[in-house]
Amino acid sequence: MFVAFYVDNGKQLPPSIYGSDSKGVNVSATLTPVENLKIGFVGNIMDGHYSHYAACIKSTDINGVATCTPINGVQLQRQPKNRFAVTPSYRLPFEWGDVTAFVTYTHVGDHTQDISGLQHLGTYHTLDFGVVANVGKHWELRAQGTNLTNSLGLTESNSRFFGSSLGLDGTVLARPLEGREINVQAKYKF
């Protein structure tokens, strides 16, 4: 059950009480087809919607027009319909330690920014990599990169704004994916 409080022209409106129904599948699996090769998979398919609300939510759109929007059946905010990541990795053992290399492909499906479901944030894909070397018992050397393709995507927007948050010029305030990043790290384990 959710309880939401809304303000209209500085006056707090009565609380809205509603629920949600979500059906789906979550999977987390690791396959090891040959020694030292692992293929990891994490994913879900979700069909989540708001429910049990017999009224509509009064709001004012960005142009100042009063609206009343029903939310029953609207996709849950910020919950993608599907999301998955596949990570193959390979470990090379040596006398002095080991080296493991991996890549991760991630897909995030369509998601919305608020309970009205009017502002879609779209889908995005990322590609990450890493190489980790364990040297002896104490040293770990790591090179890792995220979003190597420098993909564009929106992870979330202002959920306190009801409805489409597009400005008059078509802009939206939202949190974007971080751009390409590569870092190198040396760690000594005591």
C-alpha cells in the first residue's frame, strides 16, 4: 500500500491511498561450461501497475492547466518492464596468482518517471569490462571501465512532478547515465 501526499497551490490535499500489483520473473544464474569460464546472468521481467484507487489524482500540468488523471493500470514508476545483464568471464591461473577478465552487457527496458506514466524515460544499454589480477596473497590489480560505448540514457527524473515533466522547449530534468569511465586500482590486502 502507498500513501501519497500532494500539495495544490500551497494547500495540502487529503492523502491518496492506493496499491500495486506486480507479476514477473527474477533470474540469477551462473553457468560454467568449461573450467575457468563463467557466464553470469541476472535479469527480470516485471509487469507492475498501480491498482486499488477509485479516483483520479488532481494536478496542474507544466502549462498551468488543472487535470485529473486516473492511475489504475499505469506502469509503476522507475520499474523497467525488463532489465538484464550478461557477464562472461575467464580466469587464467598462474604460479604467482591469477588474472580474470570480464565484460558485462546490460539492458534496461522502458520505464517512467512518475505515477501518471506520462513521462517515459526510454531504454538504454551499457557495456562494461574489467581485468583483475591477484598477485600472491596480498596484491590485487584492477582495470575497469563502465559504459564503454558512452551510451545515453535516463535512469530517473523528478518523481515529485506529476505527469510529463517536459518544459515548454521540450527539455526534461532527469538523471542521465554516467559517461564512459575507466579506472585503475592497486590494492594491498592485509
